[in-house]
Amino acid sequence: MRKVKVLIVGAGPAGIAAGLQLKKEGVESLLVDRARFPRDKICGDAISGKVVELLRKLDPSILSGLEKSPIQCASWGVTFVAPNGKALEIPFKRDYQKGDHHPPGFISKRFDFDHFMLERARERGLEVLEAFDAQHFERRNGNWEIRSADGQCIEAGLLIFANGAHSRFARQAGIRKEKKHYCAGVRAYFKGVEYAHPGHFIELHFSRSFLPGYFWIFPLPGGLFNVGVGMRSDKVSRKKIHLRERMMQMIKEDKNLKKRFARAELLGKIDGYGLPLGSKKRRISGEAYLLAGDAAALIDPFTGEGIGNAMLSGVEAAKVAAEAVRSGHFEADFMQQYDENVYRKLGRELQLSYKMQQLVNYPWLFNLVVNRASKSETLRNTISAMFEDIDLRARLKKPGFYRDLLFK
Ligand SMILES: Cc1cc2nc3c(=O)[nH]c(=O)nc-3n(C[C@H](O)[C@H](O)[C@H](O)COP(=O)(O)OP(=O)(O)OC[C@H]3O[C@@H](n4cnc5c(N)ncnc54)[C@H](O)[C@@H]3O)c2cc1C
């Protein structure tokens, strides 16, 4: 039987980040995934500024490799389309057209991005075992015994579960699906969408007929587009919405969208997957285990962004795992410092995003913000900076912000 100090289950963004951090800490680990890479992951494929920042800290050479790679399309901002049809363009970096060669974000098919990350991690000495479907976990004599579906066995001192939204272990550990804290999403690839933004801005459309959900168009390399819709699961159930049908209906009927899709072609099928939102604080560790990424339900409740938080939690999990291995402490109480670290870094932001999620329940307020911002450079700059600075997001919560918005 193979023995390791730390076993990481799942080689998505959370697992890879955990593996890279453990490598830095000098702690022996093994990363297993049930898939053979490259493999697909249903996602919007938008890689935010948070991922860029984390990669810069984890390993800047991986980031510079990504910047040069043809698998990605650099994205310099976001366009919001308000319920009244008005578009608001917000660059992620101000003055982005002035020859800056370090994009604040990317769009890359997860099929390519996850494979790219796995290969970079392997080059840096991380051991990865593909086609290992971890199914059975048993605590024996202070260690974990992990069996795959086909009977392979590994013994580990500590487990990091980074196996995504459908992690059975996470469910057993108490991360249950609650529709109010869960989002349903579908996405498809298209070609031939009418799109002309030179900065490859991602587009979020808050169409009146589909509130409180949103429709996205994200440009990819090679003239392709990731197109999808997302809505909180309790609203989907209450309104009895069939997301795939509604997405195609919007493409055919929405005033803004139908022109853009007049010559577009759907490639393959429309796929769906769940997004466990971080709008509720949960226990994400226990005796000799840590949950990271979607397994720990950490997706931003406003933007649906999960890759950055998955990586951040992977890094934090690795730091605590390294401490546990060094000190020989694997008790649940010791592990709890991981929960504290993650929620100290993400808790405020997740709560603010949860509040901002409510904004789409007030289309008039949304329209107002977009109308004002399209006339006010100061406001556009404020929103632009919001993507870099959490304190500015906090301003959105204060009544004074709206007073200034209306009267200044
Ligand atoms: C429709 C949709 C759109 C989204 N759009 C965006 C977006 O544009 N930007 C963004 O930042 N986020 C987006 N997200 C969220 C993002 O996809 C996730 O938050 C992110 O993938 C979480 O990473 P992870 O490493 O936790 O899990 P995953 O990426 O799900 O990786 C989990 C890994 O675990 C492996 N695994 C599963 N079970 C086992 C097992 N039993 N044994 C071994 N291996 C196993 C899987 O094969 C997989 O490789 C979107 C999600 C959806 C559903």
C-alpha cells in the first residue's frame, strides 16, 4: 500500500493550489483525480484578478507562462447590461489601453486551463495520479485508508478534499445543498456571436425577463464564446425555470441578444452544473481533514466566481496541513484554524457579495446605478476600483454612497 503524509483529492484549481503550496512548504503530498487530463469542467471559464494575484504569489513563472499561452484570451474588463438594456463598461484596470502587458484577468476553457496548471505543477515536482476515483475513506490507527473505485489503496496522515461541488465526503461532513445558498448554471460554446470589444470584456446581461438570474457572454480564443445563464436554485425551483430552454429562448427573443446571435452556431450541447455559494459560514475541517474550493462551498454569491476562492482555500489548507504534519497535531480543534483563516480572508467579502446579490431584486436601483455611471466618470472609476479593492465594495452598503450617487 502506498503511504503519504498528505493526500489531496481532486486536481481542479483548489487541489492544484494546495499541491503547489505543500511543495513550497516541503511537505510530501500526492494529488489524485478520478479523471484523465485534459478533462472538461462546466464553468464560465473566466479567470479573475484574484486568480492572477494568487498565481503571482504562488509561482510567478506559471503566471507569465499563462500570459504567453495561446489557450487564453486576456480580458480587461466587464460590461454590465442593466434590465433597461443600457450597457455599462467597467475596465478592471484604469488606462488599460496604455500599453500594459499584464492583463488583470483571462478567459480560458477549463479543459485547457486545468490541464495547463496540472502540467506546470508536475514540472515543479508535484506527484499526480490520474484515474484514481477516491470512493472509500476509513480512519484506522490514526491514519486514513483511501480506496479507489477499482480497488487501489493509499494510506495518508491527512486529507485535503478538493473534489468539487459533488463531493460525497463534504456532504457527509455537513456541507449540505441548501437551495438558498446554491446556484444552478448552464453553459455552452458558440461561434459566430457578434462581438467587437478590443479589450475582450466579459459581458453580464441582467435581462428583465430573467431576473434575478443573469446571462453571460465570455469571449475565448479562436473566435469561440462561452455563453451561459445562472440563477439561485431556490428561485429556479419557485419559478419552475428550465435553464437550458430559457437560455435558448433569450438568444432568440431578447431585444439585445437576438441580433448578436443572428449568425451564431451552437457547438455541442448545453451542460449544467451546481455552484455551492459561500453565503453561509460552515465548518470546513475536522479530525485530519480539510475541505477546499467547491467542496467547502466558497463561490462568490454575487459574481458566481469560484476559481479564485478555490485556489485561496487550497493554499490555506496546505499551510495548515503543513503545520499539522510538522507538529503531529491532527485533532479537529487544531484543524479549525483553517476555517478561521479562510473566513478571515473571505468572510467579509462573501457577506458583502451576498448583500449585493439582492441588488438584482431591485431592477430600478440597478438601472439607476447604470444610468448614473454611464454619465459619470468618477462613478465608473469607483466601480472599476471595486474590482481591486474590497473597501470600495463596502461603500456600496452605506446609504451615503447612494446619496452621493443621486445628488453629486
Ligand atoms: C456553470 C458554471 C459557471 C461558472 N463560471 C465561473 C467563472 O466564469 N469563473 C469562476 O471563477 N468560477 C466559475 N464557476 C465556479 C468554478 O467552476 C468552481 O468554483 C471551481 O471549478 C472550483 O474548483 P475546485 O477545485 O474546488 O473544484 P473542481 O474544479 O470541480 O475540481 C474538482 C476535481 O475533483 C475531481 N474529483 C471529483 N470527485 C473525485 C473523486 N471521488 N476522486 C478523485 N477526484 C475526484 C474532479 O475530476 C475534478 O478534477 C462556474 C461554475 C459553474 C457550474
